Amino acid sequence: MSILHVNQLVARYPGAKTDTLKEISFTVNPADFYAIIGPSGAGKSTLIRCINRLVEPTSGTVRLFDQQITQLPPRQLRQTRRHIGMIFQEFNLVDRMSVMDNVLSGRLGYTSTWRSMLKLFSQADIQRALELLERVGLLEHVDKRADQLSGGQRQRVGIARALMQDPQLLLLDEPTASLDPKIARDVMTLIQQTARDLQIPVLCNIHDVALAKEFCNRILGLQDGRMMFDGETHSMSQQDLDRIYEREVL
Amino acid sequence: MSTQSQTQNRQLHWQRYRYPQSLIQFTLVLLALSALAYSIHFLNIDLQRLLSVFGRVGEVLAERYFPPDLAYISQPGYLQSVIESIQMAYLGAILGMLLAVPLAWFAAWNVTPARRWLYPLARLAIMGSRSVHEMIWTILFVTVLGFGMLPGVCALVMFCIGFAGKLFAEEIEVIDMGQVEAMQANGANPLQTFMYAVWPQVRTAWTGIAIYTWDVAFRAATVVGFFGAGGMGWYLKRNVQQLETERVAAILLSIVLLVLVSELISAWARHRLSRRRAGNQLQNA
Ligand SMILES: Nc1ncnc2c1ncn2[C@@H]1O[C@H](COP(=O)(O)OP(=O)(O)OP(=O)(O)O)[C@@H](O)[C@H]1O
Ligand SMILES: [Mg+2]
């Protein structure tokens, strides 16, 4: 059974004259590391953000397992968001909180309001946070403030925070675009390895085609909000690539 | 090579002021100046008299207000009223700022939990408290609640809601929304999002605003008694009415001193705060 099914998704920002996403449909399966590629402004971020409804789709449906995300009222939406981990280009760590608190904040959706106000996370959560920090190699930085880390380290905290949710799907919005090529590769390897170990499917925006070809088994090509390609990575030809990037929209 | 020769051949041109804008700006400045001249003329402000006032003020001060009646302000009754003023300021500032925190949260467009109804309501509450002067609030509360400290505290609460609420909300509206989105993507509810993504970002700035609010609230607390709301202001009013000018002088002196002390303490606190902030930035770099 598919994990995520997107059908005829259309998105238009308020006040915009045209649709940013035009009838996008695709399916993510359990073992997928799915890449979304396309020129700048093609709508990659918009597509990713429509899936957990940080951006409200205009029409079409997004189904995660057997739940229609597009129709959920706020409370149910929050409950469903717990199962979708998200990693951002700009890391979006809470700068003035410790690394540990940043990782623990991944559990907020599972923690009662009053416990989270007092930062009373369960012993199991704390144990899990330490394990994840060890996995991403940051155990010795656990008490540092997030803004004292380097870019690569911050993105590792971002990964640990997303994994803390026990996600059933990972959304990545250009997770390596703010990092230098060497660190970018390390971070992608870490994500790939972890996703495999924990059996989490990944949907990943990426503008570096070489990285996409290396790490992803399926590729969706967007241009100006239109799907130009959707298929296995090895089936993508140079012609397909040219078609995706033929008309740069800035 | 080619660009160099181009620059030599073609005269480049740049102007700071361009025709229609410069004319408009010039006209506006002219209008502002003539309005000022007109109002001075209209008010018939006589510079000669204005200057002579300073001399007269000196005379009056020396004759009637000197020496200040220091014995009067060392009486237990008056000292009690000083304590009362401090208590009123403290209660008013604390309660007012506690109420201002949620209001500021609701009234910040970027993070308000409900843009349709909480946002306009909170905006209205903050604007409402601001649009009425704190002394008018005092008069209103005195007429409703009678004389005493309670109306003073209430007036100060209203003042702090308007004053701190607006500054708090403005501080929220410039935070980094990425952190907020990260919490929303986790499935955090609005209160959790506020605590984990908004509060850490505004904490330092809010502390500075809180100190500033205390300053202004304390200054107001020294005079709300003038309108019947307890504290030193009441003594001020009585002695002004009885023309006890030397006592008035002493009371004014004590007010100036107290406000000065309070300002000094908060200046010191603010200084420490900014030093801590600078230290943080240094660490980040
Ligand atoms: N919040 C917004 N409000 C209005 N328009 C937006 C908003 N965010 C993005 N857009 C517009 O939607 C289009 C797609 O933007 P999007 O960020 O999804 O592109 P992208 O493929 O992620 O680009 P990049 O590779 O530069 O990140 C752009 O034309 C952009 O101007
Ligand atoms: Mg993007």
C-alpha cells in the first residue's frame, strides 16, 4: 500500500494571478527516497508544504495512509502532522534553546500542554533524544545553545528533531542547500542511512541534480508548477532533464 | 577593455534630486515652515514675555517654595503614602504586563491563534487602553470604585496593557517565522508554539520593555493620587489647594528623587541586559 498519494493538487497563493502548482499527482511508496527537482520558482517548496498544509492547497487531495489530509480540521491536522517529519533548508532550529530542547521539541505533539510548558518530557523521550543525538554524532553538544553550532551540525539537530516525531514520512525542503558540498553529501548520506534503518519514506526537494541522481530512487520534475517528469531515477534521460530546465522561471 | 572605452565615450549622469519629486519636497518643507510661522503669529506669542517668565519663575520659587518643608515629608503618614505609591506601581505593572502578554500574542498578526476574531479583539483592547490617558483612567476608576489604592492600581493596569501590549506585539511581529513553522510542522498546538518558538525569540527584548514600562508606571503612580487614587499624589493635591507651597516644594522634591532613583536602577538593569545580549552575539559570531 502506498504511503502518500497526491491527486490533482492545485495551489494558488492569495492574490496571485496563476496557479503555482498545476494538477500534480504522484504516489510515494514505502521504500521510496523521492526527489522533487526543478528550476528556482518551479513550486518545489510549495508542493512540499502543501503536504503538511503549511500552505493550504486550493484543490485536489493529499492522502497519508488512509487519511485525507486536505480535509482535516485543525486538531486532527495537528495529530497527523506528528507523523510527518520536516527538515528545512534554513534548519529552523530555535536559536536560543539548547540542542536537547530543540530535539525534544519534536515530541510536542505527543506531550500535554502543561507538561510541555514546564519542559517535563518523559524519561522515554529523553532517552530517545540522546540516542538520536548519538546517531547524528552530536552527543557532546547536547547542552549547547543551537546558535553556537555550525551549519552542518545544525542540520543534524534538525534531523534528530524530525526523527524524534517517530515520523512515517519525512519531508525535506532543500536540506543541504545552505551547506558546502562536502557537508551536504555527508548530511544526505546520514538521511539516507537513517531512512533505511528506520524504514521511513522520504520526499525531498533538491536543486542539485547530481545529488538527486545519487541518493534518490524516484524523481519528480517540476517546471513552472507543471509536472514534466515522474519516474525511476535510472529511467530519466538527458532529454527529460533538458525539458525540466528548458525555461528558467525566476 | 570594451567597457572601459564605453565609459570614456559616454558621459555618465546621476542626480540625487529629480524634477517632480524635488519640487514636491520643496513645497512640503515650505508649507511646514509657513504653518509654524502662522501659528506663532496666531498665538501671539510674545518672545519678550516668554523670556521674562524665566525670571519670574525664579523669583516665585525663591520667595514661596523655599525652603522646602523637609520635616513634613519625613512624617510617617507621608512616608506611608510613598510606600503606597510604590505598591500601586508594582501591582499595576505586574498585573498589567501579565495581561499584556496574552493580548500581545493575540494581537500579533503573524502568530495570532485566530486572525478572524482574537486578533481584532486584542487589537481593540490594546488600542482602547492606549487611547485614554492614564489620568483619565484614574478619574474613571475613582468615580466607579471610590477613593483609595484600588482605582489607582486599576488605572495603572489599563495603562500597562496599552503601553507594554503594543510594544510586546511589535516585538513578536518581527521574529523569525521559520522557527514557528518548525513547531507547527511538529504538530504543536498554538500555546506550545508560542512557548517554544515565540517566547525564546522575544524574551530579552520583552525584559527591556518590562523595565521601561515599570519606569513609566512608577512615574504615573506618584501622581494618580491627585485624582483621588491613593499614594503621594493625594498629599500633593491637598497642599496645592491649601497653598502650602513649602510643603508642595518638599513633595515635588521627593517625587523627583524617587523617580530618579527608579530610573537609575532600571538604567542599570537595562545596561546589564544589553551587555548580556552583546555577549551572546559575540559568542554566536
Ligand atoms: N508565501 C508566498 N506568497 C505568494 N507567492 C509565493 C509565496 N511563496 C512562494 N510564492 C511564489 O510561488 C512560486 C513557487 O515558489 P516556491 O518557493 O515553491 O519555488 P521553489 O521551486 O521552491 O523555488 P526555490 O528553488 O527557489 O526554492 C514562486 O513564483 C514564488 O514567487
Ligand atoms: Mg524552495
